[in-house]
Amino acid sequence: MKNLVITGLGAVTPIGIGVDNYWQGILDMKCGIEKITRFHDEDIPITIAGEVKDFDPKNYMSPKLTKETGTFIQFAYASAKEAIKQSNIDIDSQPDRIGIVMATALSGTSIIADTERAYSVDGKKRVSPRFLPKILGNLGAAQIAISYGIHGPSFTVSTACSSGGDAICMAAMLLNSGEADVMLVVGGESAHCPIIMSTLAQAKALSKNTDPKSACRPFDADRDGFVMGEGGGAIVLETEEHAKKRNAKVLCSLAGYGNNTDAYHVTSPRPDGSGAVECMISALKKAGMKPEDIDYINTHGTSTPVGDPIEVKAIKTLFGWKNHENPMPEELKAKIPPVSSTKGNTGHLMGAGGITEIIACIKAIETGILPPTLNYKTPDPLCDLDFVSEGPRKVKINTAMSNALGFGGQNSSIIVKKYTK
């Protein structure tokens, strides 16, 4: 494997636009979950979500492009713009050696829903010629590539909630195979609409808590489901050799990555967590690390009654405990690093979450501060790890792992570490 490094970051989230604002929102324990404003439908029992505030696409793209893009593309585009600027990459000098991977779970679902309602219910029988360019998942990558002249490999990953992590995996594989020297990894999601909220509510996946600030409570005993979020994220990933040649400022190293599938159920992870375990092991092998080399784990931690304890079980198994009918011995539990989930801040950003959460890991390494888990108040015997819950925690941290687990049994695990020449 080649040494891979990260040289640029970008974020659009419900707690802040721009990486600095996003990270400060985490440190301030800010919650971006509020009453839904994207739509109004009294028949939908879910009334809260994590929405991006004060976002004006014209601050990031031309008025013409604003009219031609859906919101999920706009979030991705704005994130990419920030990451490209920070990386200071000269795209024009090598357009064929720079590629892009776009991550989105639901693409333009909300636009499809709005357009169908206007067509079938409101009687507007003419559909805009911009409809398809607004909804297709790959158009996020395409619009960014067109704007910046990126001619290298271009892929769009749609693996449910692990899309962002899997996009990083895809980019790393392309760099390791020699298909590119630099990869822009970008994610975008904005799918707040009645049909999505309704189906997830019927599946009992969403929180029924009507208090926005306390609804998402990962690993807490009183959790009752996840909260939808929206946003975008981007990283510039390149080979260390290429970064050195252009004297780039390296923010972090990508040490390892893993991807696999449970092959078990369309919505539930394997009850024993074995798929997630093997995915983490795969990432560790590529990194040349052991579990005890990880200083912090940013969990998938969505706040669901079923998913959270399975993820905890997977982490405990990774560190050598398999007798889950009994409490884990304290001396073994002490080997597991602190863990947290940032979804209490933002809600579940779906395809973009795997990228914004790895950005949180990078900032944790950079600052020596671990992100807290919002609303963790009542311990659950099935979730008995060292959750960062009291507030941001100052620690010495060199390595971090970020996990994402998606519908269909999709698993991704990304490991980043402090960069040393």
C-alpha cells in the first residue's frame, strides 16, 4: 500500500458551514436538530430533523448553476470548494491525474417527491428540463468536475449510510492502483420529504421524541430511534509522494480502510456484530495496526434501540471479549479507547456522514480533543463502553477510527493517524 495523506477538508452541516464552524459547534455541544422547515405535512408524525441553516448556494456557485442543481449537490459542491481551496491543489496542471468519488445515499429523492406531487396533485403537467440533472447522484461529481476541470476517474457510491466511508475506500483503492495521484472525496445529502420520513417512521427507525434537542441520544438507555440530518463533506486525498512534490501541508494520514457486507438483512446488522468486526479488522490490517493502537473510535452510533448495542458488541469483540452474556472484565474494558457519536449534534447525515465524521476524527487528532456524545445521560447495560459524554475531552490522540454501518449490511471502517514524515 502507498502512503496516503489528507490535505483538504470541507463541511456543510446543521451545526455550522465550513470545517471550523462545524468543529466549533461540536466543541460547544451545539445541537442542530430543530423543527422541520423543509416541508409541512400534518399527516407525518415526525416533525424534527437536522437542517442546514443560512445556506445560500450563490455564495459557492453561479446563479445559473444554482438553478441546475439539487440541494444535495449544492452541499457537496460547497464542501468540495472549501477542501480544494485548503489543499491548494493545482488542478489545471494535471487534470487527468485527479479524480473524484461522490457519496450519496438518497440523491435527489426529495426533488422527485416534490416534482411528482406538483405533477400529479397540483396539475403542473410540465416538468423542468433541469429535473434529471438535479436528482441524479453522479451529477454531484459531474458538476464539480466540470467547474474545476477534473478529468480523472469519477465514481458515485451509494451504499446507504456507509456511502461516505465507502467513498473514501474507493478513492484509496484508486490511488493505490495508480489510477490517480489525487482524489477528491465528496458527499451530499438532503432528503427531508414526507415519503422518506413516512417510510422510516413506519419502520420504527426514527425517534418519536418531539423535543428536538434531546431526541437523538446515542447509546443512552432511553434512545428510541435516529434523527434525519442533511449536509455535505469533502476531503482531498493524495499519495504522500505527490503531496511532498508540491510541498503541500498535510493534515493527517489515511492509515487504513475496510469495507464488507453482512449478507444478513436489508435493514438490521448481524446480531453478533461479526460483519462490523471483520470490517474493522480489515482496516487495521491495512494500517498495520492492532486494536490497542487506536486512541479513539467515532462510532456509527445512530441512537437506535437495535443498532447501538450491536455496534458496542462488535467493538468489544474486536478487543477480545466474546462472552457477551456476561459483563466484560474491567481490565479488558480498560483496553478499549474512548468512543463517541456526533450524530446528537447533526442528526444522521446519511451518505455525507461518513465524511463529516472522519473530519471530526482529523480535528480530534489535530487539537487533542475528543468530540462528546450529546444526550448520553442514562447508562444502558448493553452499551457499557467509555462514552465521551461529559463534554469535549482533552487527551493525547494519534490515531482514530470511524465506523459507518448501512442498510443492506454495508460496513465501512476508516483509520486516520497523525502525520509524521
